[in-house]
Amino acid sequence: MKVITANFVTCAVKECKTSPASFPLHFNDAELEQQELDFQPEFIRNVLPRIDWEALRTISNELGFPTLPDSKPEGEALDNEQTLKDLHRLLLETHVTEGKLTCGNCGHSYMIKEGIANFLLPSHLGEEYHLFLNNIIPHALFTQIASQIDTPGLGTGF
Amino acid sequence: MDYLVRFAQLHETFRRPELEACATLAGVSIEIIAYNEYSPYCVVRLPNEAAARAVAKRSILVKDIFELWGEGTNYEELHADVRRRTHGRWNDYIAVPFKFTIDYFAGTRNTVQKGEIIRSFSYMGFKGPIRLSNPDEEFFVMEEYVDDVEVSILGTTRTGDPRKIYLSRKIADSCREAVLKYDLKKRRYISTTSMDAELSLITANMALAAPGKLFFDPFVGTGSFIVAASHFGALTLGADIDGRSFRGKESGKLGIYENFDQYGIKSKFLDTFTSDLTNTPLQRTAVLDGIVCDPPYGVREGLRVLGNRRGKPAVNVIIDGIPAYLRPGFIPPKKPYGFEALQNDVLNFAVRSLVPNGRLSMWMPTTNDEKTEFPVPMHENLEIISISVQNFNTWARRLITYRRLPEGELSDISLARKNIDDQGTSADALNAFRRVHMLPGHGTRVGKDQKTAE
């Protein structure tokens, strides 16, 4: 997963999307790789306004890169080729091959394997998860009730 | 200036919208003067030759583009029109190496007749050497006859003479050769549901894929659409509910990436990830320039999203003290999903994630059966740009292209369907298309199913 993609994704749990703590997802145990790609300044210029700069600074720090400037390069700064090349290197050429992305709101971790993140939610984090999240039932009870309803070992909905 | 477009004679309902999309991409205005779906020739008005080149260069269904020198329903009219339009320009071509070609649609001429036709233009006085290969200028006489298809569908009378004749000067070829380059037969990584190269490229054109843009396919599969969008220069992202579809079987190799590698467009590939559109990890902000997709509509596979079947409670199963979903090999449960509910989810997703004027190009199946009609899904924040149809025997599929309207503009959706089929428990109950085409006693499977039932 490239850094640019990490800047566009948040927790897949619907309830988390409204919480500021869910973005950006936090990298753990990330293994990094650099891959050289054609420099495409028009893409950087087009996409930069859509990048959440604060989130990018957080991601960049968590991956162990030097701290980014306080504010997003805009206007004339985008004519500076070195600035665009640095962004190209961070956003497009840096990718996480193995690791986890964790939501700061619900704590769920998404695995990254061979560069591919898996955002599928286990069933209890799907549409009915709000029962737990909205404190209608505590997690322990939720798990307990759940395990009594279904026969352990069979799984659900196969 | 008037130009003559020579189309490929197939996918007729895609031709005009694609041509218009190419003009939008080139940033020029185009006016279609004469178009007939039963003919490959189409007259358009464009500002200048550079515009004509730019439009043709991006089109898949255009074969080539010409400067129109004259037209008529017979040679007398044609010659008169040629004199009127181009009399003052003949001198410019007096010494240029040139070639005359006769092109005909649904008709033919023998060598003697061809010679006569070419000689009938001698009044233009070209003295340049005739050069059959690599001429500096190539002039085309195009004869359009009435085609058998038009005779059988519209009942037009066919005569021995051409219905329309054009004289034109060739300007440029299109990028139609990309269809061969991206041929599925030669592609490294494909599956049974891969969209063919031509329609994928057309889809990318309709959605205005171009350098610098960010494109996404939420049902990426083996990546036909994002490969096509990246061919035109867009950087692409893909997602699929089943990671195996883009990953492939060979370990250590990412199937979809092999395709980008094969075509030399690795730098255009961003990422693929496993996710479900109803619980997408993409942020709720406008970041995409285009969405291209062929949602799984249950022709080959039933629709599924993550979740439990209605009535079954959500549970967190514990096996040997570890929650099942944390164990290796966990397969999240999926539930059947409605045909229209899915389409609406795609539209809602597009409204949230497209930048203003960004485009969604989505395929959907429909039927040729007039009794059952599948309405075009609509959304007030999306303007329908075009609807094209590809017909099969008992069913058809259409490509619908939408534009994300900027805030403050709304489209008229009073004709849109109100109730959505998200209630039900089986794939068939949820999917009108599947009911019509896949169940016993319907559509293509009639014979076989009746046998089984007995």
C-alpha cells in the first residue's frame, strides 16, 4: 500500500467514519519498500489539494520519515520541481508491504500482506456493531451473548 | 470547418457519446452534422484541423478523420460541391505526392469503374507524383450504399447506386490500434469475467481518463477498466470484495500488476485493496476524478455483500479462545444483495467521492424483453451524460455515464424509481434481472431447467 492510498482510507466501520480519531489509520510493524516510478508532476499538482496534510504528516512520522513542513505547499511552491519530486517519492514511490493499519477510534486492525490491505470487516463489526459501539451493550456481554447464540466452531453465514 | 469521421461499424450506440467525450477531453466543441447508425460515415463541425486531430487521437470507435471536400447523393452533386468548397485550394496541392483511394460501405466497384471515378476528379489539376505508399496527401472517395442490416430493420429500399458520396482529405488515424494491443488473448492475467479490451477502453474514454487524474474501480477483478484508464494516463486504484480476483494464484506475484507491467504502465498503478463497497474504507471526501466499473450483477454470480443473512444475529464466534475473525483463513460471511440496492450504493458512493465534474461510467445489465423494464438508476447530484447499449440474444447491457454536478446544481430525477429492492433473503428474490434470465421457465435457460424440474 502506497502512502497516497493511506491518505485516502479510513476505518471501514460506518460509525467510525464520523469520529476524527479514525483518520488517519495508524501504521504498526510496517515494512517499507521504495519503488522507482516515472515522475508525473501533473498528477501531484492535481491530487495535492485533495491530500489531508495533517494526516500525511502523521503517516510520514509513523513510517520514520523526516517531519514534513507545517503547511501544504501551494501556489508558487508547486513550481519548485524538488518539492514535487519529494512528494512524488513519499506519496507514490514509498509503499508498505507488510504491517497493520489500526483505527484510533475502535481499535480494529487491518492487515497488509504483500502490499495489499484487507478492509473486510468481521461480521460483528458490520452493520449491527453499533449496538456495541453506542454502548447499548458492553463488549463482554456482546461477545458472550453472541457465542451462546451460535454454535462455537461453526462460524456464521458460511 | 466540416470534417468526416469514419467509424468502425459496430457498438453503434457508443459511437456518438464516445466522440463527444473525446471532444470534451480535447477541450474543443463539436457539432455532429450528419450521423446514421447504419453508416460508418459521420460529418462533424470542429474549429480547426488541430482539434480534429486531437479528437480522433483519443477515440477507439473512430477509425480515422478527414477534411470534408465535398458531398452529394450522386457524382454530379459531389463534383459541384467539391468545386464550391475547395476551388481556391487546389493550387496548394498541385505538386504534392498524393494518392486517391476509393472506400465503400456495403457496396463495391471493379477496377475499371474505380479508374473512371478517380479520373472524374482530374479538373482539380493535381500534377504531383502519384505515390501509393507513404503519399504526402491521401484523398478518399467514399461511397455509402444501403446496408442489409438497415434494409431488414428499417425496411429501407436498397438501390444499385450509392446513397451518399464524399470526397475528403485524410488528416489522422485514431488510437483504435490500442484494441489489438490490449487484446485479452494476449494479456497475462485475465479471468472469465474480464471485460474485452475495446469496451474497457471506450469506458475509460467516456469517464474522461487522462494524465494527472485519479481513477478507481470498486469491483476491480482482473483490472480491465483500470488498465484501460491507465493506458490513457490516469493513475488508478482498485478494490474488490474478493482479494483472490486481483491477486491471482501465483504466490509472490500480483496478478493485476502483471498486466500493468506487460503494457509498460507500472507507473500508473497505485494500489489494490480488499474491501466491500457498502463498508468502503475510502474517506467521505471528493478525491476521485473518475469511477469505472462493471458491478457484479448476478448474471454469472449472485450478488453478495458482507453481513449476515437477515434474521441471523451478528456474532463474534470464539474458537479455542481466539475470536474466529482473527484466526488465519477466516472468511467473512456474506449476504445476498439487491440488484438495485447495489446500483444505488454505487451512485451514492460516486456522489461522495467524485470531484465536481468527475465522471462515473457504470455497466448494468438489462433485458430485451419489453415486459420487464430496468430503469436507469438516477441521483439528483449526478447528470446522465450518455446511455449506450450492447445487445446479446436475450439480454443486453448498457454503459451509463454520469457527471458529478458541482454543488448548487441538481438534475431532474422525477422519473427515477422510488422503491429499492433491499428487502429479501435470497439472491433470486432480490434480483429482478436474475429472476427474468436465470430462473426456470425464463430466458436463456428454459430448455434445461424444464428438464430438471420434470
